[in-house]
Amino acid sequence: MDLNDSTSPVVINSLEPVRSPAGPSLCRDCLGWFLNGPLDCPHCGSIRIVNHPELQELAIAHIDCDAFYAAVEKRDNPALRDKPLIVGGTGGRGVVTTACYIARQYGPRSAMPMFKAREMCPHAVIISPNMSKYREVSQQIRAIFLDATPVIQPISLDEAYLDLSEDARGQADEAPATALALAAARIESEVGITVSIGLAYNKFLAKLASDLDKPRGYSVIGREEAVDFLSGLSVKKINGVGAVTAKKMAEQGIEVIGQLQAMSEAELVGRYGKFGRRLAGFVGGEDKRKVSSGGAAKSVSAESTFATDLRDAAILKKRVCPMCKKVADRLKAKDIAGRTVVLKLKTADFQILTRNRQLPYPTQNRELIFEQVAALIEAEADGRAFRLIGIGLTDLVPATEADPPNLFEGR
């Protein structure tokens, strides 16, 4: 493609944080390229233009479906199109899984208790999630991604990282920016929902970019502006800075990334331990993590939220017993086994506890899993009220290494 030729087609959309008209531009509707162009496409007249000086150099993307579950439900029921829609648990202890953009105007957000969402938006339509349908839609989207690049790292059903570099794709017919615009257009026409795209030179910035212009956005963060762009953001935007770390930073008077940028790596390590080293990279706009496709599962788990809080160990063990069978069945279905049994408990005040036990051998055996989980429950059920329980196995290995014959002798 020769961008010095004004007739060469291209596509893009000008978004935050870039506002300069300099550099190559891509039209998201006709996929035409043009140089230093006007605010609308000279080929088709569209105003959906992506513009950035580094547009042809960036190749790491994060694509996030817009209000995924709600979007799928509205697609399948046009009567819901202009209504506030909340997808989530409809019981007394339910939580919001997804709120559409209309509902969000009234305050409901993902992970919010459903009773609170109802108070904020009493006229919302509330429906239970249909996970099998969402998984099917996710697979359709994944197939479109695969036409763009073989290197895809799914994060959940509705988001993924894509590596569109030459190392990942070889000599491709279109630039990474074009391949992303084409994928988004195909998802709209073939799947019937919209996505937002973040394009950058690493995963950390691509994820930030995808959230800049939702819904149906296409945002770019390049090397030139990355540090300045990050400086004004809340520290909560940093990958790995959860509630505990953010609180610690706030207590130290640190609210924005620019304050961390002023510190040396040694000071960050001194304050935040090993995470400080990675933190130094993030605040400087660097992220060494690669887009990793085809990685094996790290755990197999199941969990359940109770209708009312539970305290008694015997009742907790009774509730967890079928979950052990579910996990064991999933391990067998995947032809894997796990060596470390994990118990997860969420207290009535939303504190999460995790406890684990390592086995002498990897296992798929539900009785052995239950035995270990039951012991962990006995140690934690000290009168506290719990609203959720979960179990899982980690340290996964091929099933051929599971449950040697002598493991159960004498049982």
C-alpha cells in the first residue's frame, strides 16, 4: 500500500487520546487509507475515521464486545432494543452480569447486587443469563478473529487480545489496523453485535485503549504519547492494581499514574515488592507480556452463591459435595488432572478467602477432592457467615499422571 498515492484506500476512526490530524488515516466503513486527511473519508464520506501517526506500525490489539450479554439478548429480541436491560441473577442474592448502555445511564454496573440495580433503574427489564447461547456467539466471534490472526488470547467470552504483527501473521494482505476494522465490521454484520477496539504496541495499553470510546469504538495509543497519556489516569487503571493496592497507594497520597512515574524502579520495588518492578514498566508505557494463544487452562473450578448466608460446616460440606463431582467430571472431560485443591469462600461482608491443599498425586477423583475440601471447610467454619463457596483444582497435568493405583489402597 502506498500512502503517498491519494487514491490508495484505507480505514480509521479518530478517537481519544489522539487528536492530531497528522499521519495516516483509515476509514472504518470503506477501509480506505488516506494521508493527513479531512475529518471525513474522501472515498465514501464516512466520519468514522481512525487517525494516528503510528497507525501502520502498531500490531497488538484488545477487542471487547459492547455490553455482550445484553447485546445478544437485544439482538434476539428487537422489542428490547430501546429499553434498559439488565442480565444477571434474578434471585434475592443475584448480581448484575451485564447492564446495557441505556440501563447504565441510571447507575447499574456489572457485579453490582441486583437489588441495588433494581433501586437505581426500577423500569429495567431483567433477565437471567443464557450461557450456552453466549458461548455459541463467542465461538462465532473467535472464528472471525482467526481470519485476522492465528495468535489470539481469549480473556473471557467477550474479550480477547490479538497479535497482528508480521511474526504472528507472516506477510498479510492488509495492515493490522485494517484487519481489525474488517473484523469489527464482520462481527456487526454476521453476528449482530458491536465491539470496541484498542490498538497499541503492548497488551496493557491496548486494553486501556479499548475502553476509551465505548461502544463501537476504535482507539489508538502509540509510543509517542503513551507516557503523557498515562500520567493523568487513576492508578486503578493499572493492570494488577486491585482494591487493596489502590487503598495502600491512596494512603500514601498516590492517586494518579503520574505520581508513580516520578519514582524510580528501586523506590517502587521498595514500596510494592516484586510487583513494583512490573509497575515501573506499566507506568512507563511498557509491558513485556506476549499475546499467548492456545495456553492450557490454569484451573478447573465451580462455585455457588447461597440464597441466604451459611455458617454451619456440615451444611457447607453438603452444598459443596455436588460441586466436587462437577469439577471431577470437567477434569475427565478435558482429560486432565489437578494436584492442588483450592477452597474459595466469600464472607457476608464480601471478603474473599482462599485456602489450598497439595496432594501427593494429581487427581480426578471426586471423593478425594471432597475429602480435602471438607477438611478446609472444617478449619474455616468458625461461626462466620458465608455467602459463596467455590472449589477448584490447579497445577493441572495430563490425565495419564492422575490417581496411581496404589493411591487408594486401604481406603
